[in-house]
Amino acid sequence: MHAELNVRFELSTDEDKTIPLAALAEFVTEQNVESVLLEALVESLDAARVEALCGEKHAHGNGDQRYQRAGTDTRTAVTTAGEHEFTLHYVEDTAADQDEPSYFRPVEDVLDFDGQNRYQQDIAAKSTDLATSLSYRDAADHGDGFVSMPSPSTINRRVKEYGSKLKQFLPERVSGTEADAVIPDGTKCHSQDDDRTYHSVQATLGEDTDEESRSLLDLSVNADWDETASELDEIDAVTDDAAVVSDADDGIVTAFTDENRVHQLDLVHVGRTLDYNLWDDGIFSLDRRNNIVSEVIDEVFHLKNSVAKHGPDEEFAAIRQRIARTTERIEKTAWQLDQYGSEKAAGYLRRWLPSIVTFAEAAIEGFEVPWTSNPVERLMGEVNKRCKNQWMRWTAAGLEAILNLQLVKYADPDHYRSFFDELLQRSTKTAMSCDFSVETTRGKV
């Protein structure tokens, strides 16, 4: 198809005034040049298609054609080029079967108007992208002065549509990733569903420690960790001997670890959780609790620093010595806590001591295991920013949709762009070409 437009644009200004470039730019933008051009292009393509089917307008013998002109109608649409009102032709197929529609718009053979949607995919994608960081109301207001944005309810509907499609798109991208470290975590968001007060959000990051790259493997709402781990195994997103890095969540550890996969406790969480258990036991004063936590944390991070110092030079004997010393001192602290009756704190140290030293033992074998789940903690921070304001309440479907969009955009911007490239069929741009020329004269364009 070919369309040619002859455009004349004339600009006049008062000679006694100096105009800021910014004001000139705004003025030109306000003329909706892109919108006018797009409308003219579409109507030109429409006319060409009608003429190809029905012959030239008013030509002799047109009444014998199979396809007959059947009037025009307006079709409104909103794109990133502006708001449009197209005058498009209908054509009647006089030989159509009874079970087939006899009236159609020929231009729709070459242009897809996204069904009956007024807001086309480009503006819907733009509003959806804004909604990953703004409320639906703010996203709807954001286009004023530039482009017309859909209503908050329409943006909400598009977020659910695109978030669901992205959820299906993601496994294709992470399949075969074979991450050698998996970092899962969860949080809660307020629910507006009748059957629950909170929704449980579960995010799983995969890490390639050699490449120092991370990817979002899964984002689910109210899911079971066992199901998530099983699904990731089915698509080979995680290696069979991957390290699992997390806080002391038994559900995560049980789901992701086995005889081949080791668990590393996030060292940052050790002090927090120990302090809580000491408080819950109610045995020690605040000062004494702080001293106990400080002693344990000193041992843990002394081990971390020892691995960082001796690992690069393969001084494994020094690391083994530090592992033994850290283990001995934490075991002694747990025994002392037991003697005082602080059973929960003692049990916590005994239960998780093997996971505290996992990264150090792996270093002796020449492997790198992350000692912190900080990357997924930052991911949870993104959840907090968008979805955990006090007044926010979510349906499960709406929460999962917005978080899939937001977190893939944050953790995997390449996947995010690829998804929208595919959704908007941007590859079809290669089927288009155009020539554009501007002739200027003094003071006139």
C-alpha cells in the first residue's frame, strides 16, 4: 500500500517579539500535527483500499462490481499521536454467503484498530507503564497537556490484561536459565477480597554468580512455595545443585532445598531474628539482649570478612579455622542461652547454624554462594513503594498483574521491553518506509 500526503504548514510571528524556543515547541505541539497527519494517512489508505475493490468513484460500470460502496462512518481512536476521528468507508460484498457478514471496512485488512477499544495499544501500554509507579488515578492525569490518557478504570483493566499476558510470557524467557543461586522472599499486601485480609506476595530471583546477573524467575500471589519451586524445576530455571539464599522461612527452605541444594541464611537477618527471639523469651534485659546479639553478629561477620580476605588467595586453611571458631562460639552461646531458659533464642541458633556457614564452606570448594538476600529485599522495597500504602487494597488478580509488570520492569528491563515489542508488534515497522522532506523560505516553512 502507498499513501502520499502533500502538507503545507505556515507559521507567522510578530516581528517585534522574541519568542522562547520552548514556547515555539509547545505551540507546534498544540497544533496536533502528528494527529492530523495520521488521520490523513489512514483515510488515504482507506480510499485506496475502497478503490481497489470498487473501482474509481463514479466510474462507469461500478454497479456491476461485486463490492459496492456502502457509505461512511466515523471511527474514533486515541494513540500517542493524539485523539483521532477517522471517516472510513464501508463496502458491501454482494456475493457474501448468508452466514458471513456482507458489510466490512476495507482499511481493516491493512490496519488493526485493536477491536472496539478506543485507546489503542500504544497509549494503553504507555498508561500501563505509568501505572507501575503511579496510582491509577495519577497515571490517568499524567498525560494532560501531551496525550489523552484512559480513565483509571480503563488503565486498571489494561494492567490486568497485560500483567496476565506478561505472567505467561515470562516462563519462556527464563526457561533454561539454570541459575546457580535462587533468592526467594515474600511479603503481604492488604486485600479487598472477602476471603482474606492480606494477600501473600512471593518473588523468586535467580542469580548467575559467575556473570553477576540476576533475573526475576517468578512472581505469584497467594501461591504455594512448593508449587513455585516445582514449576521452576520443570523449565530448568534453576540448577539441580543451586544454593538457596533466604531468611529463616521454613516454607521456602523446604520447597527449594534437597540433598543437592544447600541453604544459606541471610546473615543480615541473623541479628534481627535472634533479637526478636530473645525478647520473646523474656529472660534478659534490653542491654543484655543487645550484648548477646552483638557477640553473635561479630562472629558471623568476622567469618564473612575472613572469606572475603582469604578466598581470592585460596587460603582455605584460614577459612576452615574461622568456620570452626565461629561454629564453636555460636554453639557455646546457644548452650548458655539454654541454661538461662531462653529456649527460642537457643533453638534458633542451633537450627540455623549450618545455614549460617554455608557460603564459607562453599568457598573452600571453590564455589561462590551469596551470603545475603539483599537483592530480593530491594525487590520487596519496590512492592512496598507501589502496593503497600496504607489506603491501598487489592484483588488477588489485580495485585499479581501490577506486580508482574512492575517487578519485571525493575529486575529484567530487557524482558519488559521485549514483551511490549511483541505486544505492540513493533517488528511490523520493518514493513514500512517513508520519505519526508521540508522546504523552507525566509520566515516560512
